[in-house]
Amino acid sequence: MRIDMMEFLPVTLQRKEAFTIARGSSKISEVVFLAVHSGKRVGHGCAAPTEVTRENVHSVLNTLQTFTRTLPGAEFEKPYQLQERLDKVAQNQPSARAAVEMALFDLAAQAA
């Protein structure tokens, strides 16, 4: 498989009830949806940055923007083959990296 194109979209979701933990509560959830195109297939992933991962929507968007410039054209048979490239770009961005990994595994599952 080859990555042809990547698209992402930040979305703010309203929660039905406030999510509360010891440090505070939130009535919204900010996520970034990702689509990775490979031929006729599209793999999907999602990043949900939080204070726990020390990310925010802007840092995830910056990381995904870097991926959209560096990953198109990359070929892989199994998702883990791009591990090193993901590590270089998203070393401190675990949810951004997870979104890409989800999309790659989605593509691999569709191909299987």
C-alpha cells in the first residue's frame, strides 16, 4: 500500500453531561479526525488531545500538518513499517501519532 493523501478536521463535540475528574470538568471534547487515502481505500483515525498527554488541538494539527507533507508516497505492507517515521515527527504527540496508526491499521484491515 502507499499513502496518497492525508486529510484532517478538528471538531468540538458537545457532551451530554460534563466529564469530571479531580482536576476539573469539561462540557466539550476537542478531537481531530483523520483520513488517510491509499488508492480507492480510506483509513480513518482520531486524535483526542488532553492535558494528560500534554497536547492540545493546535499541537495535534501542527503534527498532522507535518505528516501530510512527509508521509504521502510512503509505501508499507504492515502499519508498523512506518514506526520510525512516526517517531521522528510525533515523539511528544501521542494522540496525533495514534490517529495516524489507527488510520494505517484501518487501511491494512480493509486490504486484508
